[in-house]
Amino acid sequence: MTLWISLLAIFILLLLSAFFSGSETALTAASRARLHGWEKDGNKKAALVNRIRETKDRMIGALLLGNNLVNILASALATSVLIKLFGETGVVYATLVMTMLVLIFAEVLPKTFALHNADKMSVFIAPIINVVILIFSPITQIVTRIVRGVLKLLGADISMVSAGSHVEVLRGVIEMHEGSEQEVQDQRAMLRSILDLAEVEVDEVMIHRQKVEMLNAADPVETLIQEALKSQYTRLPVYKDSSDNIIGILHVKALVRAMKEAEDDNADIDIETLATEPWFVPETTTLYDQLQAFRARREHFAVVVDEYGSFMGIVTLEDILEEIVGDISDEHDIAVAGVRWQPGGNYLIEGTVTIRDLNREFDWNLPDDEDYSTIAGLIIHEAKMIPAVGQSFMFYDFRFDVIRRQQNQITLLRVTPPKA
């Protein structure tokens, strides 16, 4: 009878050991993001799991304490039973048997199950584990202090164990994202771009001054009206005397409204009066800050200037959104303006096209340095010179041929990417 009671006790202790081992794996492997979402949806057990994991040293200490207690007690009982049955050799039998039983049924099996069902299991066991932590808390606190003291003597700072950048963790999770290849590529690009908003400056995504359609306030009214109505844009900067002297932003709607009120007598229309006050932003503003500013001001058009106040270009809300979701094309847009694919597998690319646009569109990995943002800037930076027409370069396994140059500016390149 005593033998059967001992065997039953060993069986129960092994079940407890399996519970503690599985619980440890489930609570440490459970998805923090998913549990946080469940907590937001009102799942109280998920909230309890999150509270338990806030003090990981107490949680791990209690689980390891419980696991070691039941394992040692089970081994002691098994040794006692086998010594009675086989004498001194029972110690050897007990060691072999308990090692196999603990390894298979109290470690590998429950941890494997917990690893594949971490979220659901952690929520299910949370109330029980919370009680276990409370019961063992006096002992675990003593153990934790001893551990911290020993680590401190060894020069290790346990408070820095979990320190680090959450952004780096997010980037790692993004790169682990799997699924349909094209779909995954688009999703990864979008998520990466969201994290990059705080690092990318507006001068990297703005429309350069050379490509900005502008109105000269000194031109005749009829000329200004024709240029405004012919433009594909609804907002046009208005300058006076010099293109650096932006005096306002003309909205085509305001112009059309004024033309209607003038009843075909456009000579009385004052373009400067119709133009709204321009909003100037420094070129070093990050996209994140600019996005917040757009939201706060309820605007989506700003004039970009450098540190000397010189006009550099314009940035719109659409430019920032395109950094997140990719190109937003309308009837006037073409995919990556300034890029033409050639039958030979290369591309004719205008020098003002940005590296970021090329990397996003073609999944290239050309470096995007703070010293330059365009493809022409990359060539000049790497060549350490202003190339002549006809010169060719090999950088980062890409071939770059200079096709056209205007004064000191590279205006057209033939780019041949490396063969896959």
C-alpha cells in the first residue's frame, strides 16, 4: 500500500513539475503585443499576465522554486522506493528513471506544448501562477537579493538586462514578417517607412525648386491666369523680384472664384491679394515633426528653406504619406517620375531622382547618406569629382553611365543594376 502511495505521489509531483516548466515557457514566450491587445479589449486574465510579467524576476524565481521543490521531492521518493526494492543499486535505477521521466514528461513535452500555445496557455494559467508567486514571494525576494548581490560583486548590472531600443525590436519583428513575397515586400516597406519618419528630413522628400511650378507676380494678370489654369497643381507659389522671395501661395479655386466674380474683366484681379500667406519650414525638419505640424495647422503645403532662408522646394502632406504607403498616383503622375526603363535591363534616370524613391520602387539597396539624397549626389559623392559626359562608374555592383550634364549638374544617368 505504501508503495502505491509513493508511486502516486511521484506521478503527482511530475505533473506539478510539468505545470511549472510549461508555465515558465508560456509566460516568457507569450506575445506582448497580442496580450496588450487582449487587455485593451477587456480581457482581465490577459491584464493579469501583463502585470505578472512586469516583475519577471519574481515570476521566474517562484516558478523555478516550485519546479525544483517538486523535482527534488519526486527524486527523493523514487530513490527511497527503489532502494527498498533493489537495495543500494536502487540509487542508480532511481537516477536513470527519474532523469528520463523528468526530461521527457516534465521538461521537453510541456515546454514544447507551451511554446506552440503560449498566448492561450499564459492567459489560462495566470490566476494560478499569481497565487504561487504570492505564496513563494518571501523566499523569492530573499533569493533575488542574493542573486543581485552576487552579480553586483561580479560587476554585472542586472538593471540593464532589458535595456535597449524598442525600435530595434520592432525592426527585427518587421524583418521576420513572412507571407506572400510581393505582399510581404510592400508591407515591410510600409512598416520600415513609419519607423523612419523620425529620422528622414523634409529635404529628402521635397519637390526640388527646379521642379516647382511658380508664378511671377510681376507678369500680366492674363499670363498668370493661363499658367495657373494650365498647371496640374492646385496650389502654386507666387514670388516677387526673385524666386527666393515667396510672397504667397495661390490656390486655383480662389482664382476661379475671383474670375467668376470679375465677370470676364480679369484685369481687376489682384493675384497677390488672392494668394495666402506662405508657411516656411526648415529643410532639417523631420517627416514626423512635419506630419504633426500639418495635422496641427490643418494644412498640407509648406515651403522649404535652408538655414539662410533660401527657397529649396516644397513639401506636401502627400509627399509624407507616399513615404509610408508608396507612390500615390493620379492621372497626372507616373511611377517614379524621371525614370525610364530600357529594353536592355537598365534605366535612364534623371539626376534629381532620390535614392529613397529608387530603393522603394525597385527594392535596391543603394546607400542613402546624409551628404546627398539624389542619384546624382551619390555619383559625385563616390567619384569625388563632377563626372564628364560619357564617364562610367561601378559602385555597389551598379553601373552608372553619365549621359547628360548641364554645367556642373548631372542631369541624366544610365543605371544598370546587378543581375539577380
